Amino acid sequence: MISFEEAYKIVLNQSRDYGSESVPLINSMGRILAEDIYADRDFPPFNKATKNGVAINFDAIERGRRSFEIKGILAAGKPTFPFLETQDCIEIMSGAMVPFEADTVVKYEDLSIEKDIVTVNNIPVRGQNVCLRGSNQLKGARLLNKNTKLTAAEMGILASVGKKNVWLKKTPRVAVIATGNELVMIDELPLQYQIRRSNNYSLFGALEVLGIKPMLLHLEDDKDLIRQKLDYALEAMDVLIISGGISMGKFDFIPKVLEELGVEKLFDRVNQYPAKPFWFGTHNNKDTVVFSFPGNPVSSFLNFHIYFRDWLYKSIELPLNEINVLLEDSMIVAEEFTQFLEVQIKWKNGSILAKTIANTGLGDLISLSKTHGFIRLSSDKKIFQKGEPVPFIPTKSIY
């Protein structure tokens, strides 16, 4: 059995580079950029009106003029046209290109209009309500860095520079594999001694958050069938995430079959609670990475967010930022292993406080729905004081 720190380091040392691919922008949400993005033109590309009103030359205001004759109207998306005289004005809509001779836009709320004559009621400031060409970014400026995770804001930037297709980091092909004869499909009515396949779907959802749509498999407790299906999965996929079948039971065939299929075991138990049984290895010829977690939902869910998520982040070059939270209550720990406790968090006076929540055991899916994440308590301490910072592993958005 190895320490949590050793296990974590071994897992991250097995990170992989899966290359990049060109993806339609519409399908890029949540993915990771594989290229720097540059402005293909000035932003904005022209002097742009930011209010609906009239465009004027401010020199006329300085000379005392307050009334102007309207000589036309400019809508957004239409080419501009010239002023005739500085005593004239042009009605202009928000987003339209300001005429070259104009430098100020007075919004309608500050005007009186009678027939074709505009009177300025509130004296403007030169340049107001005009966004100058290139004032946001100049052509050639780097707008987005490689390895940026795309959100709605970045998708808008990509669209503005004409990136119909964008180069993104490839994510691994992942199979989520549940094991055990006791598992039935979710649309079946379980017998008294059966349960539905919940782990498959909680891990499927966790992977979708990371931009991965996994393949779902189920292995019954038959060694030959397990070997057949795992051999196929090792050939077809980059990563296997298995739940169940790795403890000391008579039907826990997974470790033996994996080794028979050429997967090198890197460790099989970790000095942590929960999820002490954790079989991790790689197939050197096929370059497949295998995460084999305990079958109970809490342990499987925990190990996914500790190990697999950080392994993926390192593989696609996202930063691994440790988050600390403050304990809402003091704690005394008797056991000599790294502990992970389910917590709910809240903001108070600018700090994030964590309070442990009760569960009825490692099969308690209901507690996971109430959990914002897990805190990690080091094995080399016994007493943790109220207000003490501890590492936090989020499983839900904390904002």
C-alpha cells in the first residue's frame, strides 16, 4: 500500500498528449484551445456609435451652436456618408459607423427634434458615445492564449475573428465500465438482491462536464467474458475507468484479467479513506491508461475527481490549482491515513467555509447530491482547528 501523495504523483506522471483536432466552433464549448488566437482586424474596425442619437462635429458646439439640421440617417451595417457642413448632423443608430467628419454622438434623450432640426439640450463632451477604431484591440493582437478553456465569452471572441473551425486539444477516448451481476439497466425493475447501474451515469455526467462523451460498458462476473470485453476496450479506447471488481472477493476478477491482458500494475491500494482499493496501471503496447476504482458510489466518485480529473488536466495542459477552504468546526482524526470528507461550503466575510455532512456509508448517493466536494485531511495530523485551511476537491461549481 502506498501513500496518497505517492499514488497521486504516479497517476500524474502517466499523463498523455493526445494531439489536437479542428472542430466546428459550435461544438467547442468547454474544450481547450490548441492554438493562440489573434485579431484579424482592429476592434472595433471603425469609429462606432454606442448610443442612438445624432452624430455631430464637436467644433460646432465649441463655437456656440446648439441646433443642427438633419441630413440623413445611418443604420448599423450600412456604409457611412460625409457631412456637408459642421452645422449639420446625421441621425445614427447604435453600432453604426460614425462619419469621418463627426466625433461625438448625442443620444436622443438629450435632444429635442422638430421637423428636421435638432436642438441639443444637454451640452455633450467631445468624443462621447463613440468607441474609436482599435480602442479594444489592434489588428494582430493576441486575444486568446493556447490552453484556454472555452466558455461562452471565448466562443464570442472566436466568432468575431472568423474562426468557423478552431484547433482544440483532443480528449481521450474513455470507456466507463461497471462490474457485477447485481447491476441491472436503469429502466429495469431490480429484484430484491439487485441494484441499478448508478456509477455508470454519475461518471458519465462527470466526464461530460470535462467535454468527454464516454462509452458505457457492463461486465458480469464471468472471467472469460470480462477478458473478452476488456481486451476489446483496451484496443479501442485510450482510458478505461472501471468501478468494482478489484477487492478481495471471490468474483473480483479485474486485477488478474488486466495483468493477463498486458496491463502493468503501478499500484493497487492507497493509504486513504475512502477508496483504499484503487488499481492503476497502463498497457505499454496499446498506451491505454486504466483507472480501476471501488464499486461503491462515494469511493468511485471521489477517486474520479481526485485522480482522473487532475490526470486529464495535466494531459490537456490545464493548470492544477489547489483550492483551500477554512474548517467551520474543529476536528479530531484518529486514523493514520489520508481522509477525504464530504462537505458543503459557504462564503462568509470573503472566506470559503467548509462543513462536513453526514452520510450513511459509502453507498449513499443521496449524500453526494448534497456535497459540494471533499476536504483532504493529511495523515500526519490528528487535530484540525476551526478556521484552519485544508485542501478542497470540488465536485460542483462553488460560485
